[in-house]
Amino acid sequence: RIPMAKVGLFLHTPFPSSEIFRTVWCREELLRGMLNADQVGFHVFEYARHFLTCCRRLLGMNYGMIPDSSGGHTLAVDANGRHVAVTSIHAGVEPPVLNQILTHTVTLEKANSIRNQFQGKVIFCAIDRLESLKGIPLKLLGLERFFRKCPEWVGKIVLIEVGISAYERGDDYEKTKVEVFKLVSRINQTWPGTVHFQECAESEMRLQQRMALLCAADVLLATPIRDGLNLVPLEFTLAHQDVLTDLGKKDGRKRGLCILSEFSSCARVMRGALHVNPWKVSEIANAYHQVLTMSDDEKLRRIRCACEFVTRVTTQRWALAVMLDLKGVHKTENAIHTTGAGLGLGYRRLGMDIGFTALDADAVIKGYRNSRSRLILVDYGGTIVSNDNLDNLKRFQMVKNRRMPSVPTKEMINALKSLCEDKRNTVFVVSGKERSSLTKTLGGIPNLGLAAEHGMFISWPTKSQSRRRWETLVPQGDQAWRSLAITIMEVYTSRTHGSYIEETEMKVLWQYRDADPEFGYLQAKELEDHLANVLRNFALDVLHSGMEEGGYVEVRPKGVNKGVLAMHVIQQFPRIASATKVDFALVLGDDHCDEPMLSVVRQIGRRVLAVRRAKRGQDPLPDLPSTITLVDVSSCDDFLSPDLDVHTCTVGKKPSAAATYLHEVHEVQELFESLVKVSTRDQKFYSSVDLTSYSSNKQEGTLELAKNFSLTLAGDGLGGSNLGGGSVLPKSRSLTEMMSAANTGEVRKVKISSNLNEYLGLGMIEDDDDDEEAFFF
């Protein structure tokens, strides 16, 4: 509803590692839901790193430092054509508010009461929710071990543990509560009065009550095994910042230090605290001893280091930083730039180039009907047949010849045949498959051109259904590189589980789509460098496609891709078609391999349109989206009609170099069937409106009409007619078109209900006329 709103998501809880997060049944849906935001924030980078790793391992998305509008770089995830910023900044506390509470009379009286209750003892305190993640039993076990190793401290320290009731945790709360009570009872039986445990509701331990306890305590204990935002250590540090003053040093208390679990988020910012691994009980016991025996100089250095963050990063500053990061997110003013797809948990935001919309079938049909030399380039897998590459197991089985690939439906085959029967059409199926596979499936369709292995092998359209002849886009040259590439790939295959080698006539691929995403990516980068170094003397391209594009390293002859193939077909158009110039082009693809073809043809159409607009004195076209790689297409100029109409389309709503999209293969079939209906309509059927519009282009009267349409008028009726020839006639005109043309002076105003005789000036046929000799269209 508010497309320009910048959406930020900040998590105050820890984000789990990918190994834990992947056990969630709706893991992909949760990640995609988070990625619908423009910015995702965390308190520490550790949680951000877990999120980024999950995006890569579970969704196959890349992340890195992306240039921003201010000239800097922002850590972001590339999510469906959008860059989702990922930030990390820890929240703070408000010193003015806390200082005001600390000086309040009630707070001071409560703190003094606690000090008097445990006078002469070092007070350790902890405030935790009663749940297993807070690690309360671990700190009690650490205290027990400390007393067993250092019995001289018995009776000199006390631990005040405040447990916040966590009823919403269910069984976890009950089990934790029982375990804590058992440990407290065991310690107090051995060393009476050592632990004072009190359970209270969260409403009974608000900021004022909390600050009174923290002010009275000397040492704070926070030993969670996993924790998100915990401001208690920051509040404790602020409550004892006066220890750095001369007056605070004179009280003789060993106060102001924190013992923090390394799994707590504030451990990354509280550098002056003692960090412990709560799972190692001996480490907690040593921390008790270290705090009690620490020198005054070291204690002051640690407190000063902790106070530096607490006083610098306040809640207000944290909120300002989060809002500034969100404000810095670039979001176009065009609402079409980002669009939604999917429903429910499958909903996601897609980043599209401006103007990227669903294919207008009416516009395609209109351009197709008005053209006489058409070029149609169609991808195979994912465009006219379901894409087997989307399923990793199917892909592996086909590579190992254990499964037959999917083939186009009978209806799709018939639609292609019908399109090829029109002499004005030049149809090519451009695929990454081997030529044997294409020949088996589509080789029997007359007048259909085939391009195998991304355009390396070309079979030009031919009427013959016998053995097809194939040409190569570039010379094959020395093939000694194949054995070298395969030998190197075998080494990486042996040490990368889930990887395998795929060989075709033209190329060799190392597939790692089934391997561990991160390890496979690292191995692929190393393999890419290795191959580029060993094969540098051969005319080859070494290509690396990430997990979002299939996950492979490919070696193939230099200069072979579908974009080059598209330009080559256009340059050969006079030789293979009945016309010398293309005046209509339709290109359809579905994946990253088709992007060069879509990009090249779109730039060709834009180049012709720019010249046309310049001749008319119209404003120049806006720049192409930055995602499109610019290519020099000027070599195709001589083979393009000035009225060229270009349509580029990708199958599936996703970021693409195409200008439009269709949702699925079935819609491609429907589009082809609609074009077939236009091709098969008999040219002799014209409406009276057509006749009127064409006669009025020059002058009114039956003689001019007869001249334009090759009509022979005989007697009171119409004789033979010849509507063939080279005349370009539209099939019909709607009422709206007639009225629009009349307003511009294109045709004279007529009654739409008039019959043919009125237009021809032959008069009306009376009831008593002999109409047996009349001839009607």
C-alpha cells in the first residue's frame, strides 16, 4: 500500500547458526519473509553472520559489500534483484534517566538496606528469567566449585539470585525452577546463607527496583548459554561509574566488575568484563576468584573500558544509527521497481527494472499481424518444456543417462509446426542441450531452425525432414584442452562431495550444486583460477556460475553464447528468410543462460526505436537498467527494418534483461497458439470497415476502391475479386479505432451499420429486386 516506505527489521534475539536454523520446517519461508524488508539489523555481527550464512546455504543467495548512493559500501544480500542491507549495532541505555533513578531517595534507601543486610560481605547479584537458556544452574555450580577450591572465602561472599517468572516457557520454566531450587538448597546446606534466591514477577522487578539491587551489589553475574539483548550489565556498569572518582575509591568495596558469558550479545561491547564459557564450570569458579583478588589498577582499567561504551552508545544514539542506516537504503521512486510475488509464507519482494511488466499479448499479436518478416527465438528448457535443471536429482540422473529428459507437449509441438508453416516466420529454438537431443525432439519440424549448446551448433531452417546439417558458430580448433580440463576437474571432484563432471560435444562442466554451498563455492573459485592458468593458451572461456545460477564451472570455446547466436541469425536473415530485413522480433527465455540473447535483442530494438524517435523529434529514451550488459549491436543495422517491433520476455517473474515476463510454460503455449490463429486466418476475409478505411486513404469513390483492392465491378453486382498480392491489409477495425481515426481525419465519418453496397455506391437492394445474381463477400 505504501510502495516507497523503507521497511526495517531489527532482531533483539540471537539468530541461530545455519545448522540449527535448517531444522525449522518453514526455514525458507522465514528467511524470505525477513528479506522482504529493506534492512535487517542485529545487535552483533555474529548474529548477522549466521543470517548471511543461512541466506547462502538455504536460499543460494550471494552477499557482499554493495556500493551505496553516498559513495561507500554496505553489507547486503542480493535477494531477487533487491539489495537487502544487513547492519549490526548494539543498543545502549540512557545515562540521564538512570542517573536520575540512582539519585532518587527510594532507590538509595533500598540499596542501603541491602548493604546493611549483608554488611561486610562481597555481594554477587544476578537477575535472570527462569528458563534454561539463562544458565542459572551453571553459575551455581561454579560457585559450589569455587568454595570447594577456596574455602577461605566461605562466609565472605553472598549471591543474590533474582528469578523472573517465565510462565510462557511452559515445561522449560518448571524444570528450570525445580533444578535451581535443588542447587540452592544443596549449597545452603553446605554453606548456610551463601545463596539468596527470590522468584518474582516481571512487574516486581522494574527499572527502579533493578537499579537499587545493582547499586547495592559489588559484582554482576550473567552466564546465559545463548542470549539476545541484555541491558542489565550496562545498567550495572553505569550504577558503579562513580568508582572512577576519588570519592568512589575511598569506600573500599571490590565493586563495579561484571562476569559475562561469551554467548551474551553485550560481551562483544563490554570489553572490560570478565568473559567466561558458562559450559566450563571451572572457568566460572576461576572468575569468582579473579574478581575477589584483582588489583585495584586492573579493576579500574576494566571499569573505565566498560564505561566508555555505556556512556557513548546510548539508546538515543542507537535508534538514530538504525534510522540513518534505513534512510540510506536506496529505493527508487518508481513503484513498479519492486513488486510482490507469492501468497502466505511464500510471499516475497522482487526487484525489477523500471518498466518490467507482464507481457502484453495484444501488443505482440498486433505487431505480429502487421509484420511480414518475423524472427522468433525461443529457449528450450523452462520455456517450451518444463525445466529439469530445477531438480538437482533429475539433473544428475540425466547427466548420467539414468533418466530421460522432459519433452515438449504435443500441443506445443503442433504450435511450433504451425508457426513454421508461415513463410513470413523464421523460428529458432536455442538451447543448451546437445544437438542429438534437439534433433530427436524437434528435428522433424520443417522450417524450424535449431541451435544447440548455447549456439555453438546451428541447423538452419529447412523444408527437408531428412538428416539435418549442422554448422558451428566458431571454429572448434584444437580439442586437446578437454583432457586437461577433465583431469583437473577430477581432482576437485574427488575432494568435493556432491560434485560431478558433465561433458558435452562443446563444453565441460564441473557441477557442485549438490555439494556444501560454501565449500563448493570455495572449491569452484580455486578450480576457476586453476583452469584459467592451465588453459590460457587455448581460445576458451572459463565461466563460474554461483549457486543461484546452478552452481558450476564451465569451459567452452571463446565467444559462444546465445547473444552472439542471436546477432549471427539476424546477419544471416536475408539468406534464410523470404525477406531481407527483420520487422518483428520475439525472444523468449527463462534462465541466466538466456540473458545474453534477451539483452542483445532488447538493445537492438532500442537502437532502432531511438533512431525512429530522433527522426520524429521526440525526446530520447531513458538509459537502460544498469543490470544489462551493453553490447555493440551496430553490425545488425543493415538487416533491421526502420519499423522493427521487438518483444523480449522471460518465463517466470524474476529479475531479467527482458522487458516483460510470462508466468509459466503454459502461457508460452497460449501465446504461440494465438499467433498461429493470426497466421492461419485467410487473407480474403475483410470487413466493410476495412474497405472503407482503405478507400478513404486516397479519395472516395468506387474507382479508387477498385484500384486499391483489385476489384472488378460488373453490372449491378460484383464480379471476380483479387484480394491477394502484396497488399498489407488489417483483418478488421473496432468501433473505437474507427472513431479515433475519424477524429484525426484518417477516414470519413460513416455509419458502422452500413452495408457493403452503400460503401460501394451501388444503392440499396429493394425487396422486389432479383437478388439471385448478387454476390456478397
